[in-house]
Amino acid sequence: MNPRKNVVGPKIRQLRYGQKLTQSQLAARIGRLGWDISRATLSQIEAQLRCVSDYELVCLAKALGTTAENLLPAPSQSLKTIAAFFPERPLD
């Protein structure tokens, strides 16, 4: 079983670094949108240790000034992403 619980964590971290934001600063931005998220929870999301709901994905994207689609893997990477999450199941 794969311990990763989301596919967006690395992209969130990359965008946050690109904007020179700390996790606390990004959590504060997200809080202003209405989601009371802690720095620790954001850390778990970035490390792919916590699932992300669709509502949370929209909040994360808005706080980072991007779209939810931009946080997801490119369509051309879909099979690779699925295979990475479910390595015990060969893709046909």
C-alpha cells in the first residue's frame, strides 16, 4: 500500500517556495479564505501524508494564486500518477 494520500502536495510546496512563503504565511492566507488550517496540517499536505478534499484544493489554489487544475498532475501524466499510487496493480 502506498502511504501517499494526495498528488498535490509537491506542487503546493513548489508554488509556496516560488512565492517565498513560509507554511505559516500560506496557512494565514488560507485562513483569510475561511479555512482554519494550521501550519502542521499544511506540512502534512505538502508531505502527502494527508488527504485533500475538493473544497480544500480550491482554497489552496486560490491562496497560491493559481487554479485547482494547476495543482493536479498534467493529463499526460495521468497513467504515471495512477501507477505510482497503485504499484500493485498493473495498468493495461
